[in-house]
Amino acid sequence: MKRFVTILGLGALLLGVATLAAAAPAGRVVIAQGVDPTTLDPHNHQETPASVVAPASFGASAPAAVARSWDPPPAAPTRLILVRHGETTLTAARRYSGRGDAPLSDRGLVQALAVAARVGSLLAPASDAAPASDPAPVVVLSSPLVRCRRTAEILAAAVGGGSVRVKPDLVECDFGEWEGLTYAEVRQRWPDELAAWLASPSVAPPGGESFVEVSTRVRRVVTRILENHPGQRVVVVSHVSPIKLILRDALAAGDAFLHRCYLEPAGMSIVDTWPDGGVAVRTVNDTAHLAGVG
């Protein structure tokens, strides 16, 4: 009898999921009932539930598939340590913060110090390592915006990476007329434009930049990093959108990933890439170092 009830319950669950999927318009993002739009983080799109149909195709082809092999890697990987900048006042207020050059807040500065100490400990050579086995110097790259450059300067000091190298392609998405506004404010003033933007990464905010355009420049800078720094550890300090796009490509994920991955200020992700095209995502949005940050 218990098994029969369990089967009935599973059947009802599957029927409910199928009904929900059929009811969700293709390519549309639906806000879950009971979610207060004033509390949503516009960069991380928390309003997208896992059961909703994924957004439309990103429009740009993903990296080519790599042949699977159990052979040992032929060389050391290039390790990308992806760090989101520390908090700003716009971050704390959950406002769109694209090209506006907001500095780190006091809390953001503490977060930057915390992630720098964490990355420094990860990259420090083993105490018993022979000099000849010491890894290549760490490279620190940054978006040109001050919230990233300040975070990167603190990181460079912690890892001995020398001066920070600014890469314009690492800048945040241009949110156009939505800059500085909350999700609720944008939803009230541009409901149709917001729905179209959430439904397709090829759509840009009014006066802004689409995720397809961001992806083009992000892939360009990643290609250059891999070409110029083979086998090195590269700290990349950037923003939510560029880091999500890098992770999406590394995981060979679909575009729904952009709306379902949450990245905290000063969170850290690690991606290894080998010369033969092999990729390993080591961690995503690691925030253990922020446990003591108030």
C-alpha cells in the first residue's frame, strides 16, 4: 500500500512539473509568486526559478567540444582565479551598476582584503618546495573601473603580482538607462523592455549593451590570456556579467546559467585550462573568506 501511495505521489509531482513547463511561455522569465521585486539583485537575477523555461539562445557558438581522454594533462594548466570586486554603495542598495564608476564602500574594502588574503594563501608556494619548482609569477588583471582596480591592487600586493594590468574588455555590461536604478524601478518604467532583455541575451537595455556583445569581448580577452600566459596563475578581477560568461563557457552551459548563477561581492571562482583545450572548473563563488566580514 505504501509503495502504491508513493507511486501516486510521484505521478502527481511529474504531472505538476509538466503542467508548469507547458504553462511557461517559451523564452520568457517568470517571477515566482511571493517574491518581492524590491529585494531582487538586478545583477544576479534571483527572480528566475529553476523550473522556468530557459532564456532563448545566446546567439554565439560555444567553444568547440574537446575529445575526452584519461591521459595525464600534457602540461600545466593556465589557472584563472576569477574575483568579483568588493561591495559598493550601489551593490548594497541592489541597483544596476554597470559603467558607473562607484568606489568600494568601507565594507567592500574589508571584503577585498579578505579575498586577497584567501587568494594569497592559495597561491603561496609550499614551504618545502625547491626553488626550481616554484611556479611562475602571478599575473593580476582588472576591469578599468575603480571598484575592480582597487580590489585588484589589494590582491596584487597579497600575491606578489606586481602592478595591475587593466583590460578594458573585462568591464561590466553597460546597462544604459537602467544604470543606478533598482530592479523594481526598471520593471515599473520599462516592463516590456525588461521582459525582452530577460528573455534573450541578444537584447540590450535601452541605450546599453546586450550579453551577446559582452560575451564577444569577454571571449576575446580570455583567448588573449590563454595565449599570453600559458601555464601561469592569472587573477582576473571583474564584474558579475563577465565572470558569469566565462563560467558559462567553461562549463559548456546554456544561457539559463546566466540567470541561475549567483556571484557575491569578493566571491572567488577558479577555472583551469590546458593547452589541448581541456577545462576544469574548480570552484564557483567561493565565499568562505567572507565568513567574518560584517
